[in-house]
Amino acid sequence: MKPSTKFGILLGILSVTSPLIFIWSVNTLFNVGIPFSLKTWFAGLLLLYVVKYHMRGARTSDDSLFFKDYRKEEIELKKEKIQDLEEKVKRLDEQIETLEKQIEENEMIRTKKKSRS
């Protein structure tokens, strides 16, 4: 069984049982005596979806803007780090080239000394 099907089955079970859990918790906390029936199950389901809808609407208005700005800052910082690293790599490449030239010059001097002696 695929993980997505397992998740779907679990989501379905939670969707069916969450109104019952909601009714049970209200009965336990407030001692109101709501009966377990199809009518109260459906009312609990609707109430949960209404609350979920309103909570989602209130949460996304300001937070999404914050996260978008934060993400842009993070991307800019990473771009700056990449540019710094590229500059360091260029400097290291230049140092390697100068060292290679020095090595070649030293080898040429050694070969000249050997040929003289």
C-alpha cells in the first residue's frame, strides 16, 4: 500500500471520528448531555469546518506576508554569500597561478644550474 493511500485512509478515519470526539469532549467538559446521533455528528462536523475555516482566514492574512519577506531576505543573504565565495575562489585561482609560475621559474633555474655544472 502506498504511503499516500495510507495517509488518505487515516485522513478519512479522522474526518469521521473528529465530530464524535468533539461531541464527547463537550459532553465531558460542560456536562450538556448531547446525544450521539447522525444529526449531532453532522452538526459537529459543520461546526469544526466553520471554526477551521475562520481560523485559517485569520492566520494567513498577516503571517504569509511575514514569511514571504523573510524568504526574500534569506534568498538575498544566500546570493551575497555565493558572491563572496566566488570572489574567494577567484583570488585562490590567482594565487595558484602565481605559485605555478614561481614553481616553473624555480625549475628553470635548477635546470640551468645543472646544465652549467
